[in-house]
Amino acid sequence: MHIFKFLNWISFFFLCFSLFYYYRTAQISPYFLLNMAQDSSNSVFDFTVKDIRGNDVSLSQYKGKVLLIVNVASECGLTKSNYKELNVLYDKYKNQGFEILAFPCNQFAGQEPGNNEQIQETVCTRFKAEFPIFDKVDVNGKDAAPIYKFLKSQEAGRGLFGDAIKWNFTKFLVNKEGKVVGRYAPTTSPFKIEKDIENLLQSA
């Protein structure tokens, strides 16, 4: 009698375990696995993001290049001057292995309210940007894009008074190995970063 009770408990245990295992594995999506992989990333080049048209872009295509990653907005007081100077830098160094990656963000006073199509139209026609524009993302909070979680987690990517992005046009400088080597405040002129960009481009 006791043996049968013991066997029944064993069967019940395995049934519960099987249901739990099925539930857990059924919930795992490719996006979950991708986020898991990106949480353990060691380089910007480990990430895949979406461009302004919604296409996946592996940042591994930028291996060996110096990157300036910027959260942009179309209706900010810093917009005109930043786009103007970023365009000059991009034009000057793009053939030397330099890329600017722009990520629209609407988290700061709602200053990037348009959809991706509207943003692309504004950036290309009004600000004449030729560097890549990516999908609109969050840069702070629980829904922050994985690439921004990574940038803020790096020693050289940490900000004053906390790691959160403070405003539009915060800039991260990334070396040829995909490591963050500098973070610059929204009010820092892109021209003031030029020397740092040149030094990285000249490094082996």
C-alpha cells in the first residue's frame, strides 16, 4: 500500500515537472534568445538593430571602423547645429573608416514625434544627413534598446549623476574593436570630438 502511494507521488512529481518544463520552453522566443545573447555582449559589433525601414542590420558590418553613436531628435534646440556639424565630420572622415549611427528617440520632451517614414523625410531633406538613420528607440527605462543598455554599461559610457541618457544628442565614441571609449554630453559640439575621432582612425 505504501509503495503504491510512493509511486503515485513520484508520478505526480514528474507530471508537474513536465508541465513546468513545457511551459517554460514554450515561452522562449527567438527574440528572448537574441536578448540573452546580447546581454552577454562584449562589443558593439555583437548587436543587431533595425534600420529606419525596419530591416535588420548586424553592426558586425562596421567591424574595423570608428563609430559615433548618437540619439537624435528633429525638434530639439540642439538639432540644427548637431546635424550640421555631424554632416561635416561624416563628409570629412567617411572614406577613412568613420561612421555615424543615428538613433531617433522621443523620450525627451517628445521632440521626435514622427513615425520612421516622417523622420527619414525630415532628416534627409531638411538636415541633409547622409549617415545611417536607424529605427526610433527608447534609450532609457525598461524598454531601452539593447544597444543602449550596452553603451551605458561600459566604463567609458557611464555618465555623471547616473548612467541614464540625459537629453537628445548624447554621443558615444566607439573604437575599431567595438569598445566604448568616450561619452559626450548633448551640449558637446561634434567638432570638439574631432581630435578624438582622428586619434582612433590613426590607431592600428
